[in-house]
Amino acid sequence: MSKFWSPIVHTLTPYVPGEQPKIQNLIKLNTNENPYGPSPKVIAALQAEAADSLRLYPDPDSSRLKAAIAGYHGLQVDQVFVGNGSDEVLAHVFQALLKHDKPLLFPDITYSFYPVYCGLYGIQYETVPLNAQFEIAIDDYLRPNGGIIFPNPNAPTGIPLPLADIERLLRANADSVVVIDEAYVDFGAASAVALVNQYPNLLVTHTYSKSRSLAGLRVGYAVGNRTLIEALIRVKDSFNSYPIDRFAEAGAIAAIQDEAYFQQTRRQVIASREQLVNDLQALRFEVLPSGANFIFARHPSYAGEQLAAGLREQAVIVRHFRKPARIADFLRITIGNEGQNQLFMQAIRSVLGV
Ligand SMILES: *Cc1c(COP(=O)(O)O)cnc(C)c1O
């Protein structure tokens, strides 16, 4: 606290990211990073970028990257917005499209950055409880609102929502923007990108951090109607002209171009997830149906806190949320590579004493 702070700073409750411990030999399954490195073609592109040209500013419009993303999805360049990680894209989305007189709606259990942006930008919001199965129930969103946002698959539950439900929401909600945060879509949900030409109120965000193994590069994007994209560009150009540096643009383009590597690593993560679900169910864990690169699981006889602490003693880190109470017994476990998953299972068996 300081008298030098602007008043709003006293009111902020910042987001707390999963920890990035400096300890060696940790089995790190707490932040949904990809266990496989980026495509070798990305590394080569980054090396080529380490050149004299770094003295020059990057392209403020990231035109080559936008063209590559538009090409990948079969859209026009003016339907694409790029930013420094999808967190930055989302921040601009909240400010540019979701601040209205009526409250923004999002699930009570979801990505915990959403209420943080609302605090930063002074956006009124209401949370909508997940149903008893921890699913998003579309009917509960059919009421007056200043916008709607949720991830598909949802986080931290991992549960995917069918595209038909999203389409029903878009039809019933023509007067405000519906944002689908598809951070995990490549691991098992149908993408709403297929609907952006049909619905002017739909915006879809993606990240290169998860399925493209580039959390360290910081690239994310949004696609939607060009009017929505124009609002984002107006905010971005009032904030930072160069959010995508030369490395980020070159690396992300190379990642898009290596479709075979993307498919191979994505499928491997999905296969490992199915194996891990079976192994945990054999130990009596309840695992929510996941379409993501993580699972959300609880054990009938052990508190979540106790399991997380026991794993930590064996240098295995997973994510545990104390609040809300409804999810306090769950662990969110990122899918690792096969070796990491085996070590995780060894550790959990030892915590359970089986
Ligand atoms: C990881 C994540 C993001 C942010 O991704 P970055 O592109 O790394 O900023 C956004 N939304 C959800 C739901 C996420 O899990």
C-alpha cells in the first residue's frame, strides 16, 4: 500500500499463475504446459531470426502471422487479431467488447483470470453455477447480459461442450458478444471457429501455449467478425504497437507450417490422457470427462489438499484449488509424457499406500 498508487491499484486482486519452481528434476504437472518441445522447425525459425534485423521494430500489424492464421482456418486476414499470449488478447477483449451496462456472465468454476480482468477494467459480472455434473448448462445463460465468456473445454474441469449447445446460445443471444476461449480445443472439443462467418456476435480465442508447445513464446489470437476484430485493434493500438516481437511472429508461423508435428504431439497427449484416466479410475478416482491436456480428479477417501501435499513431498506438482469448496477435493493434473505419467502414478500410489 502506498499513497503513490492510483486508487484502482488498491482494489485489484491479481491473478496467481501456477508456480514455476526453480527446483531440478521436478515432475511439473501444474500449468498445462505441453510435455513435448516445440517443432524443430520452430527452433530453426527462431535461430534464423537471431540476426541484425533485431535492431528494427517488428511489423506492428503482424501481417504474415495473421495471414498464416487466416489461411489455417480458411478466414480473411481482417477476421484475425493476434496478441502477446491469449491472456493479452483476452484482456483487450474484456475492455473492448465485454464492458456494458448489463453484467458479463461466466461460469462460477472457470479460468480464474476472468474476474481479474473485470476488476481491472471495472466490468460488472455475474457467475453462473456449473450443474451437478460440473457442466456448463446453456439454458442458465439465456438471460439479459452484457456478454458471455467461457472456455471450451472448460478449465479446470476439462469438460467439452458440444458445438450444438454453443450454436443455440449464439442464436438466443444476438445482442451481446459470446467469447469461446479455446485454449484446449485441440485436445478434444469441436471448434467454434467453424461458426464465425455465420454469427457476428461470436469471438473465438486460441493460444500457442498449449497444443503448440510455445508457452514461453507468448502468442495467442482471436478470430471473429471483422467489426469485433476492429474493436480489438483499436484497443491494442492504444496500448502497445508491438505486442508480437520478431521471434514470436517467426516461431508461430513455423508452428502453423508443421502440421505433422502438431498432429503427432496432440495425438500422443490424448492417448496418454486416456491411459492416465484408466490408471486413476483403477485406484477409485472419479475423473471428469476431459477434452483437454489435463484431467480433474478426486478420490472418495482423501482430501485434495492432502493428496497435493503428499505428491509435492515426492517432487510431483499438480494444481489444487482451495476455493470454491465444491472443487476443493479435486486435483488438476496436466498430462505429461509417458515417463512423467508413470512417475506420477508411482507417486500417487505411494501417497494412497497401495
Ligand atoms: C492457458 C490459458 C489461457 C492463456 O494462455 P496464454 O496464451 O499462455 O496467455 C487462456 N485461457 C485459458 C482457459 C487457459 O487455460
